[in-house]
Amino acid sequence: MIHYLHRSLVYTYFAPSMSSTNIVIIVMATAFNIPNGYVNGFAASVTPSDRIYDWKFWAGIAVFAIGMAINISADYTLFALRRKKVNEKGHQKYFIPYGFMFEYVSSANYLGEIIEWIGWAIACGNPAAYSFMFFTMANLVPRALSTHKFYKDTFKTAYPTSRKAIIPFLL
């Protein structure tokens, strides 16, 4: 719930305006999120209430919080770069993000989101949560690989060679 409140209210308020979004993206996101929200909400509602006394629940909450902190920090780093994005001639300009998890990966925002949903899966411990974690990874890992390639192609030797796409030191 906290993630979606941040995404729908705080994020949209602070995010600099970007190019328009294709209606197909909006329809597909809605088509995914409505059933996903229902399935995860239902699964959470039938989870035994004593789950909150299980150490896995609290470990999952901690992992989720770490992921959300990474995600939000990365978002605000990217917001700052988007505000600088147009040069004096009105042309779009790209910048290399630096700081915190951007020192290790090209898509720190995606890494944070993946960590959030790993935490959710650990906290809930049900198939719906693990399914959402898997589909989040299936969506964000290819996007991170594409973003990493874009940065390397765009910035060539100026791009940090030790930086990975999505998993620090590995991928």
C-alpha cells in the first residue's frame, strides 16, 4: 500500500514532466495491476493473522523498506537529471546518474523495486506474492539490461566500466 501511495501521489507530484505515454502502456499496466492487486489483496486477507509473529514477516518488511529506500532515492536522482535534460538549444540531453546505488548499477530504481517485491514475498510467504515478485523481475530485468546498453552506447568510455545493469557486481 505504501509503495502505491508513493507511486500515485508523491512520485507523480515530484516527477518532472516527461514525454507522453502511449495509451497501450496505460491499458496494459491497468490490465496487469487490477488483477494483481486483487490476487495479492485476497491472498493477504486469508493469510493467518499470526503471520505477524513470524520472523520471516518482519524480515520481509525490512527487505521491503530497504528496497523502497533504494527505489525512492534513485527516483529523485533521476528526477534531478530530467530537470537538466534540455540544453540551451532545446535539444534533449542525457546524463550519467551517480550516487548511492547508481555507483553499482545502471538501473538503481529497478533494483530497489525488485528488492521491495522480494521483501513482500518473504513477508507474505504465499504464492501470489512470489508470483508478483517473479513477474516484477521478468519485467524489470530486461528493461535494466536495455537501459545499461543505452548508457554504454551513448556514453562509451565515459560510462563507468565496473557498473552493472541491475545486480551489483553480477549482472
